[in-house]
Amino acid sequence: MYFQKIILCILCWCLCQSIASQISAIDSLEQVLASGRLNDLEKCKLLLEISREYRYEDDAKSITYALEALDLSQNRGFKEEESSSYIALANGYHLIDTAKHRAYAMEAIKVAQSAGLEEREATAYLALANYYTDVNHFYPAHVYYKKAEKLFAKTNDGEALRTVYNNLMFLFFFIDDDENSIYYGNKLLELIAGQDTMSGEAFNVQFMLGMMRFRDNRGQDALDFYLDMYQKAKLLNIDDSRTGCIALCCGDKYIQQNRPREALPYLYEARKYAESIQQPDPNIYTSLSETYAMLHQTDSAEYYLKKAQETPFTEDMSNQNILRSQSIIESVKGNNRSALKTYRQYHHLSDSIAKAKKTAEIARMRNWHELEQKDNENELLQQEGRKQHQLILILAGTLVMILALLALSVYFYRQSIAKNRELKELHTVKDKLFSVIAHDLRSPMGSLMSMLKLADNNMLDTGTQAQLLRDISMRVDDTHGLLDNLLRWSKSQMQGIAPAPAYFDAQNEIQTLMISLQNIASAKQITLNNRIGNQEVYADRDMFAVVVRNLITNAIKYTSDGGNVTLNSELSGNMLVISVKDAGTGMTQEIQNSLFKLTETKSQRGTRNESGAGLGLVLCADFVKANGGSIWFASTQGEGSTFYFNIPVKGN
């Protein structure tokens, strides 16, 4: 019965809650601005932030800061900030000057579109839709809200979508389109589903959806809904404004069911709140008057009727309620003639209100239909324009054919440039490989020669000699792996990669490889864990072995003594994903960015100073790709790395 006022109370409460938290934030932001330590872009962003903070507290200051940001952004060419400045100005003039509100919103749209700023364009559409809502032009408001919704959904901005759905819900509520209002209310609830469903915004939305559902319902289910919301409001300590509104709804539903005694406590609750803020509502007094009349307590009924008449009101609905209550009192007192006369006045006013509402709805629907028809005509014109554009393209085809020869010549020219660039890169790779190999071969060979000289001169005891042999053995193993990778890579570059796929069991193949690498792991007391499932794969067995061997060797190389290297597998569709995880040093972002790129790869020593050239990972990537898979990794510096690759399983 009093839904419009109830909704306004809810909106006012939300606004007050947001303002309360802004004052201290503004002070700190203005102190940063006054420090003078910001560059122009930072200053522009800060001016916009302060303007937003002042939006609900001081319109004049909000506009002043937005104008300063606009001037700075235009002088420095900051397009995103320029668009944001226009939006801030549109919002600043929201309740002051509707013409400026619209003008600034349109400017924001132009700037955002010219710079391809979809998020700013969506926010500007939202500001323009708010303008049309303010001036009761609901159709264009709906159109611009939908445009904003489309762009916000594209940019995945959930917070902005919540604002759009909230505004659309209220828009359709105020034009009595419950179906669309409920639709957008449910969309809003979906976005805030992660919250406590009975807190803050979610509570308001559920209350609104219930009011629309039970707008004309006098049954027990409507009463149960309001009673349930009232109990939850009390339990969750919801503010008095909303609790008072819900209490009034409970009382009215009890009156509609002819249960006046049960209505009284809720009506007194609503009256208590309204009088506490010195904003008495005549509808509360008429409900109390009607309740006491139903209880045949005419003195109390007339008392509240008088208070309702003395309370200023502008709504026909309030006058209608006063007449109805007066009619009931006269009837209870036995003044049937006076009761009938008052009831006729009530009935006449009710018919007038209903007729005016229906007339307004018909006019709105006609206007809405005309605007939709106009939009459809514009769309047809645009389609015709597109057809003409296609015709122009067809006519231009002849010119394109003439230019084709020129394009081909340019293409072949660029191909030759690309070939030269490729040759240059190959020379760079060659030089890098020679440099790495020369360095990595010199170290073990130098160590071996030194040990042989010392041994020849009987300068080594048995223990020292054994230790040196172990160290040299590890370096030789590293060098052997480097040479093996180099030979395989050279062969792939000269002869191409031609895999010979076959079915084999991945678990058995990996177990064999781990046995062959056990000596290297044991030298560092590293435990190798094989958790590969029993699964047949379809790949080149030798290439598969090279990939797994390189990944395990790298994991051992970068894992500290006593650590673990674990191999896992997981079936994903028709691909087997194999992972090699170490608990090693991890990689810096610079090294991660250069992996699988031979011309950019950065050499990184192992935990025992083992060498590394990055060639093994390049080879792994080539072999995995050749077998229809892909390779990737995850690494955190100081915590270790995990390399993944996938290959087809049997039946692919």
C-alpha cells in the first residue's frame, strides 16, 4: 500500500551508510594532494578520487575537483582520465542541473568511444541512464542501462553490474512493471550470492522482491513473508527505518485479514519510528484508526483519524485512506448515512486514482511502443546503410584485384626479410651454443686434468681422491647430458622432427628412466617419487624419454640436498598430463620469461653449481609439440617449480 515511501526509506538508509565512512578518507586524500609529490597522471587520478568521495557530501567540492581533473587531463592528453572527469561532472550535477548532467555524460561517451575505453563508455552510459530516470523518461533510461550492462558484462565488472541491475529493478518498480523488476532483482541476487543472504544489500533486494510478489495479496503467505522479514530485521539488528517499514506492512496485512489485535503491536512499532525522526506518516495513523474502529474503540479511532488529518500529506492515497477509516468509524458508531456518504467519497477517489494510474500506464506503454518502433526503424536504416556499404565493397573489389599484384610483391619482399632475420637468429643461437659448450666443457676437463696431475704426483690420499672422482663424475654427467641434447637438437634442426608414435605404458617407461637417474639423485640424497598412473599413451617413445629425462635431471639439478622430486599424472579428456615437481630454488620472473626461447634463455646454476644452458627445455618443447601435446610450468622463487606436459592416450 505504501511501497513508494518504503523504497525511499531504504534508499536513504543506504546513502547515509556510504557517507559516514567517507569523511576521514577525504582528509587523507587531500593531504596527499597538498604534498605536491605527484606527477601529472597521479595528480589527475587523485583529483578524480577526491571528487568521487565528495559526491554524496558536498556537490560543489565534487564539481570543483572534477573540473580541475578535466583541465589537467585535456592539457596532458589523458583520455581515460578525461572521460572519467566528464562522468564525475555528470554525477556532480545529478541533483543540481539535469541539462549539465546530460551534457557531461554525452561528452564522456564521445571521449570513451574515440579512445576505445569500453569500461569508461559503460560508466558514462550509466550516468546518462540516471539522467533519463531523473526526468522520468524511462524508455531511454532502459536503453542506456542495457548498453551499460552489455559493456560491463564484457569487461566482467561485477560491482558495476550490481549497480545496473539495482537501477533497472527500481526503474521497472516505479513504472509498475513487476515482471521486469523481479527479473533484475533476481539477477542482482545472483551477483551478491556470495554474501550473507540476509545482510545489507541482499536484505533490501529480497524485501523488494517480496513486496512486488505480494503487492495485491491479502493471503496468509503474504503475511508470513512480512513477519519473517520483520523477525530477521530484528535478529540482524537492521536499522529502525527499514524495520519500521516492515512493521507497517505486517500491520496492514493483519488488518486485511480482519485481525486488528495482532496488527496493533506492529503499527505502534511503525508509529514509534516515524515520530522518533519527526516525520509522521498519515498512513500509519489511518491504519491505527482503522484498527481501533474494528475493535469498536471509537475514541481511539477518532484520535488517530484526527492525527492523520492534521499531518501534512500530498498523496491522494493518504486522503483515500483517511476517507476509508472515517467511513468505518461512522459505521461502527451507527451513523450509517454518514458512513455511506463517506464511503462513496472514498470509492469515487479510489476510482479516480485507479483511472489516472491506468491512463498513465496506457500513455507510458504507447510512448514506449512508439520509441521501440522508432528504434526498429533506425535499425532498418542502419541495415540499409550496411547493404550500401557492402555494395561499395563489391565495387571496390576491382581495385583490390589490381592491388593484389602489388600486395604479392610486398609479401615476397617481407618473406625475404623474414628469412634473413631467421638466419641472423640462427647465427646468434650458434654463437651462444658454442660459448656455453666451450665454458661447460672447460670446467670438467680442467678438473679432471688437475686431479690426474695430483694423482700422478701421489699428492692425493684415498678419501680426497674418491671425493674428487665423485665431483668430476657429476660434472661429466652434466656435460654428457648437454652434449646429448645438443646432438638431438642439431639433428632436429637439420633433418626436421619426424616422430614415430606407438602405444606404450607411461608408468613403466618413466620407472625405467628414474632407475637410470638414481645415481645422480643419490649423490645429492634426493628422493625420486613415481606416482604416475598405469596408462598407455600414444607418442614417440624416444622423444618421450628425452622429455622426461630432461625434466627429472633439471629437477634434481635445482633441488637442494635431501629434497624430493615427485612425478604425478592426471587424465584430462583424451590427454595424459604428467607433472615433475621439485622442492628447489624456483625461478626469477626474468628466467621464467626466457624459458623455451633459445635466443633469450638465461643460464642458471644448480644447487651444487651444476651448469645449465636451457637447451634441454627447448628440445622438450619441440618434442612435446611434435607429439600433439603442450608444455607449461609454475614456479615460485625459493619454493620450487613444477613442469607439466600432456600427450595423447590410447584410443586417440
